Amino acid sequence: MFLINCPYCGERDQSEFISGGEAHIARPKQPTELNDDQWAEYLFMRKNIKGVQFERWNHAHGCRKWFNVARDTSNDKIEKVYKMGEQPPKL
Amino acid sequence: MSKNLRINNKQFVDETRKLSFVFNGKKLYGYKGDTLASALLSNNIHLVGRSFKYHRPRGIMTSGSEEPNAILQIGNDDALTEPNVRATEIELYDGLICNSQNCWPSVKFDIGGINNFLSPLLPAGFYYKTFMWPASFWEKYEYFIRKSAGLGKSPTKQDPDMYDHRYMHCDILIVGGGVSGLIAAKIASDDNKKVLLLEDKELLGGSLIYDDNDISKIDNQKSSEWLKRLIDNINNDKNIIIKTRTSLAAYHNYNFLLARQNLTDHLSVNDRNNKIRQRLYKIRAKKVIISTGAIERPQIFHNNDRPGIMLASAVKKYIDYYGVRCGLENVLFTNNDSAYETALSLHNSGTKLNAIIDIRDNSSSEIVTKIKSLGIQIYWNHTIVNTKGYKRIKKVTVMKLNDKGNDVIGKKIELNCDCLAISGGWTPMVHLFTQSGGKLKFDNKDNIFVPDKTNLNQLSIGSAKGDFELDDVLINSIKDTKKFLQIENSNFDKIDVKCSKEKEKKNIWLLPSDKPLSKTKPFLDYQNDSTAKDIKLALREGFKSIEHVKRYTTTGMGTDQGKLANMHALGIVADTTNTNMGDLGTTTFRPPYTPLTFGTIVGRNVGQFFDVFRKTPMHDWHVDNNAKFENVGQWKRAWYYPKDGESMHDTVQRESKAARKSSGILDASTLGKIDIQGTDANEFLNRVYTNAWSKLQVGKCRYGLMLNEDGMVYDDGVTTKLGENHYLMTTTTGGAANVMSKLEDYLQTEWPELNVFLTSVTDHYATASVCGPNAKKIINKIFKDLDLSDESFPHMSFKEVKLGDINCRVMRISFTGELSYEINVEASYGKYIWEKCIEAGKEFNITPYGTETMHLLRAEKGFIIVGQDTDGTMTPVDLQMDWIISKKKYDFIGKRSLYRSDTIREDRKQLVGLLTDDPNEILEEGAQIVKDENKKPVNMLGHVTSSYFSPTLKKSIALAVLKEGKQLKGQKLLVPMINKTIKVTVSDTVFLDKKNERING
């Protein structure tokens, strides 16, 4: 059970949050222009790396805000927490 | 108690408080302060159990949580009895009842002991190898194997005890109240840190507190005296919270730890009433200091498991702490200096020590020199090759080691003894460190694994990190703690420690014998009866990974998790395969460190507190009117209302007939409700629903279908336009929270430019749904001024009216196909409005109906239930709901997926109706549908999703998903069941009122 530093509420227990998978995958603005492969790339393809991964988290039992987290999947260490719309940190 | 065995005047045992207890039916006595083990030993009882596989007699071996043998069944009450309790850990209380396990008819004469003589036939993997064939016999074998397996018996009745959970936060958590932990606690407290100190025993002090010899000195005082003053100091320290009888179970990431405190297990049964038995602490610590100490290793030689063979450190503790001699004729067997402290304790207590056998060539340390000066016979460079005595050790056979230490030479020497104290060195307790993700390194000097790398804010000190001598323990603990806490000076900086220093070291994982290995029984894992032979056999048979060797031989897999066995197993594997132990690694240390009861884990979350449940404002009315309830998500929903012993079927038939013939009323309060406001609310609905919302007028309602981005149906419900920029969305009962999350997600992350605000109002409104041909008359009686004409208040529209001071939102919408009104009021008026409807509907036989009748009524109309008729693989097209997909909208969630190559396949499973050839035959939901049941393998075409007997149509109806279902209308298919095959015909999904005339009354 790790601690997440919600950018709006501060440090809270993991049990207050839900994970939303990989971050920085924007929904295409013009889905109809995409062929099946391009749409499938958006819809299904997600990274699952060992190391620092950018993820979306939601403070579901708190402020209900979505934000981004850079988490090392090998030890759950959180390198950085940053708001939606902000650029991922350079690592 | 035997007078010869109990030495009096020990400060930790209160001889003024005599306690009686019953062991295997015999009444015995001990004192307050005893453990069950020390009390048994004081009665000269060593034999307490039989081993798991060979049923060999086994005795108390240790004085702590590493005990493999002395595990007993405590209590004889069906609900309170507890199996596999370590006699070395449980404190004696008056009236304690305990029994030996794994033996029949008694521990002294055990029929299973025959396995010992059959042991050549029972090697590692015996069960795997023997009961493989014929495969069909396994069920027969299993019965007998299960019968002979297992240790204690689980309680058969519900646990009546109370358990508790509590969160704790601290600056510094210290695990282990021995000398190093106490010093660290004091240093942290002096630095004004909030300290939580956990100790699994009753008292602080670890092993130093009963260290009475004159060789170890701290600041020129006896070390135990020095420690007592420190403990007094710590007990009065306001910065330190001390929890004794508290054992750390698990160390998780981010310094989150679980500890279990025993609150009543040491009390007599009568004193436990209404007290919490155990408490689980959920601890979040800024920093963690592990000072869990080390446990002594046995030595591995032939017949090293007889009752009376004990760890040397345990023999010392029983004398110095409990005042109990474990034997009157003692022999010591060691490879290191620490056993000489036991020798000194034996000597100082006037207990006879016949000889010391040491595998080393010599030792010149202070403590050994002292023992030499006492004239005790020491056999240097000797080993034990055998022991004798079936139920208690009687003799040991000793031989000289050769130069390499791999064989024995010379003459056999026999020594008498009734207690053999053995020491093979020490193993740091690194369990918690590794549980937390820490990596170990191997120390070749002491043959131990010690803490190395960690990502967490933690420190291991004392013998838990591999310091075994008093000066190292103290000085390094002080130094490391200061560094860890970034402190310059402490009150311990000038500490002066004197102690004996070990100079000679020697370690042989498997000691040689005069007999070939195959003829010996050198036990590694006492509880699981695995020997050095088994390890070698596993290696010969090709097992290489230590994890595989462990599982094949079951070494380390008992209730003690191999606390004594694992190091020797590793050592023997390393020796046999010529591997460095550091390269071999260890097996995985998993929580809990010692077993936890289920009660501790669940705490208060039992019975009605297992999960939260939600009740509607009308709940009490349903209870008063004999409703049966079903769980829908966390909601308790009225399921059906049986009258005068009606069956569920009869009730549902009656309720649905009434709803169709006159009127019914349903509590629809559980439907999810989301209040949507903002200037972009209409655009938002256009994006989240498949159909078009732009033209919806204020005061109108519309049904919407929501998809996932993959095109699959996610949720549905009616949304009402309350005002120009104000909507009320309803969702399914179970989907409410997820829909809310999904909508928030899109608004925050994909469409932050939209001016839309969402508020969950599910709990704020209560909903009574009145339906049936007489619904209009009933609503008219309640709202006399409301114009209910079809012109003013048509189907799919909404009006806001007042009933006295109550604001009512009335929607004319229908899930039953009948003329139907839903009255929404603020939740606190829910029961009032419900009773108002019941009263107004009395003359029309208004019938309350539950979810089961609701399901039947909607199925007659072919209305889907998301989650019942869909399962996350159904598109709107699959549901034959093409009409709800807007062709004009450029985009909505899931739109692009509706023409992926997979979703446009013609042969997808599609929703259809099914009619049974025999109208009285009701299909089972979930039943498979096939065309030809003879051609094997049978091709499954789909399954039944909803099935009911319709009283209005007087026949059975069903919905199903069926491969290419749209093409199969009118086709005859089969539904094979266990005893029969049901013939069905594929039909339309709408069974009743295809022209939708009933919604107008």
C-alpha cells in the first residue's frame, strides 16, 4: 500500500485512489479519419514496462480529480506527481 | 513440578501464583510467568508431539516463535479451540487445556509411529511418485492421504471472540525490544521523535535481560542490571509508545506494516469475557528500525530430533529466565562460543554438565577459558554420530572428525545424557527486511545472509543485521541509529562494553557419520520430517532451484516456515552442487512472520459489518410488508412481496398480473441519478450517448445508450431535460458509480473545454414508479391540479409539481410497457410519497412489486437489462437496437468502434427472443443453445440471458444471445439440459404489445 501525493489534497493512502492506466494517450480528435489499425493503436495498445511508467490516477475517495503519476513499476516508487495537461517529467 | 528441575528465586516467574493446567488429560502445575513450554519442562515433560510424516516422538526444542515441534491443540471448546499453537510462545494461564496433535491413540503410543520403520519406503516425493497411477484411483487415495495428513484440528463453530483494527502513525517504528531496539528507541526519543516500540514477548529486554554471567559488562555493571535501568527509563518516556505481546506480521512497501497484539490469550478463560482478543495495528512509519534479533541454528547429524535435544540458547533461557532445568544430565554440542554461555548458566545453577562436544579444534576466548577452568570435559574436533533413546534422549555417540571434517575417525565414545543442548551458530531474522523488498548479501565469515540494499527508509541493527557479540551489538547499534536519524551526539556515546570475543569459527552444514547417509536420519525440517537425504535425493533427481528443492522435499513448508531448517537446506544444496551460497539465494520470505488467525485479519468486518449496505427511504415499508430482498450492488432492493406463504413464482405471477391489469408500484430509488448542468450540457450528452440530444425540449425525457470506447454497451437510462442547461440523467443501479467516474474522466481529461458540472444525486431523491392501466387515475388522486392529458403530459415528458410543500418531479416514462409515472421527491419524503401512492391506489388494488416482477414485465417487452442481457461484448447492433445510433453525429464515445472489422461481422452473437415448443417449459438462464447435439464436439451457438413464465401471455418467454441470431428467426434449435433437451424456436425480442399501445393506458 503506497502513498500518493495528490496535487490537490496532499499525501494520502493508496486505498483512496483508483488507477486509470497509461497516461498521455489522447483520444483522437477525428476518430472517423482513422483506419482500423490506427484506432486499435489508441484503443488497445498500452505499455507495461519495468521501470518508470507514466500513469493516470484518480483521487476517487477524495477530491475526485484525475492527475498523472510517474511510478517505477519495479518498486512502486513515485518519482513525480503532476496535473492533467502538464508535460511528463524528463527522467 | 519436579523439585529437582525448578530453581527458585527467578525474578520473571512469580512462585506465589501457582497455576494449574491440563496436558493430555493430566493435571499439572506451573507459575505465573511461565510459558506452556517452561511449565511442561518443569514437570519433566519433553515429549509433546509426533512428527508429521514418520510420527517420530518430538520434544520442545526452542523457547520462541521458531519452535517446530511443540505445537499443541489449545482448548477443547468447539468454537474456541486453536490448533498448532507453539507451547514456547503461549503464556501459561490457570485452567489451560492442551493436547498433543498428530498422534493416535496417544503421544506416548502412536500407531502412526510405524511410518518411522517404513521410512526407507517414504522418500521425498513419495506421494507424488506413488499415487500417480492409475489416475482414476486418485479420488480413493486422496481420502486416505487427507485423513493421515494435517496437524491440529480447526474449530468447527463460529469464532465468538472480538477482534479489532487500529491505525497508527509514528516517526520511528522499532520492531523488537531487545537491547539494540531499546537503545535505538532511547536515542530517537532523546531527539524528540515519536517512537512506537513493538515487542512480541510480555516483557522488554530480549535475551540480555536474563544474562547473569560476569563476563559481559556495560559501563562496569552487569549487563542485565544496566539494561533494567534503561528499560525503567524507557517505560517513563512520553515519546515512546510501547506495545508488548505484539508481533510484527508483515512489512509492506512505503513503510506500511501490520502488527498483531495479543490482548487476552494470557488470561484465564473467565477473565476474557467481553474483552477484545487481538488487535491488528496498521502502521505507517516515517522510518523503521528492525531489531528482531537472531535465532540459533541446530546442527545436522544422525537422529538429531529426539525429545531432550534442544537449542543451547533455549536451555539457557529456561534456566536463567524461567528457573527450569531441561535435564539433570546435560551434554552440549556446538561449533561456536555462544553455547559456552549455556555451559556457564548450567554450572552457575548447579546443574550437571557431563561434557561439551565442539567440532572446532580449540578456542581460546575468555568464556571458553572460563569453562575450561571449571574442569568440564570438552571433546575438541569431535562430532555426534548418533543418539539413543526413543521417547527421551539417553545417550550420544561421539567420534573424532578427520582433518577435512568430512568423515569420522577413531573410537566411538558413548556419553549419557537426558538433555542435549546443540548450537550451530546464529541466523539473523531478516524476514521483515526481505518482506519489504530488501535484498540480502551473504557473509562468508559467519555463513549468514545479512541485509544489504533497500529502497525504503529503514535500518536493521543488532543481531538482525549480523552483529552477535555484545560490544558489536551496542556500539554498532548506537553508531548506525545516529547516522540513520542524522543525530550528532547521543547519551550512549561514551558507553563501555566488555565481553568475550569469539576467535575460532567452523561450520559444517551436514556433519559426517560412521554410517552411510542412506542409513541415517539427519533432520533439517523437524516439523515436516525432511532430512539431508531428501535434499540430496531432490538434487539427484534434477531439481536445481532452491524454490523447487523446497517444494519437492517440503523443507520449510510447515507452520514454522522453516525458521530452523532453511539455512541448512541452503548449505547442503550449496555444498552438494559446489555453489556459493550467495549465488544460490534464499527462498522467498512471505508474510505473515508467524501465523495470524482469520479473526485478526477481518477484525470487525464480520456479519452485518462485512460490507456496507444501502437502504432506500422506503426500506422500512418493504420490511413491514414482508418483502424479500436481493442485493444489487450495495443496495438492498425489494425482490418480491410474498403473501400468506406464497412461493416466489406465485408471488411474481400475481404481482405482474396486477401491474398489467390494474396497477403496480415499484421502488426505483436505487437507480443512479446524476445532475448535469452547464452551458455545454447538451453537447456533453451528444458525446456520451449514441443518439442525438440537440432537439430535446425542456420538459422532455429521452432514453439513452452509453458505449465504451470499444463500442460495447456500457450503461443505459432515461435523461430528462429539466431546464435549458440542466439535465437529470439516470443510470442502472449497479452502474451508477462507474458511469459517474467515466463521465468525470472525459470531462477532466479529454474535454476540459466543456462547461459542464456533474453531481451525483442518487441518494438525494427517492423514486416511486406507479404503472398499469389505472396509473393515471391514481396519480390524479394525488396531484388533483395536474393536467395528465396525453396532450399536456405525453409519454416521455416531465412536470414539476408541488404536493403541499414537497417538490415533486413527475416523469411519464415506462420500463414495463404500461402507462407509468415516476414520482421523484427529496429522499426524506420518499416513504411519505410511497404511502400516499399506496393509499390512493387502494381502490385499484395497487400492488407493490419487486425487482423480479420488474424483470419479467420488461422482458415481455424485450427491454434489455445491461449486465444481464449484455456482458461487455454486445454492441447496440448486436442488440438489434440500430435505431438508437445517430447517423448524423460526427462522433460519440464508441462510435468509431462500431465499424471495426470485428464489430461489423455478420456472425456475431445477437440478441433474440426464444419460445419453447412446450409453453409451460421455462428455460434456465445461462443454458446453452445448440443446433445439433449429436455431432461432437457440440457447437455452442449462444446462451439464454433472461427467462420467465409470462402470466399475461400464458407461456414461457426468453431472451438469448445467439450467433447470427438475426438470420435465425423462426428456426428450431435445442437447449440441452442434464436430463432432457428442450426444443425452442427463435423469435422476435418483443413478446407483448408490439405496437406499444399500452403506454397510453
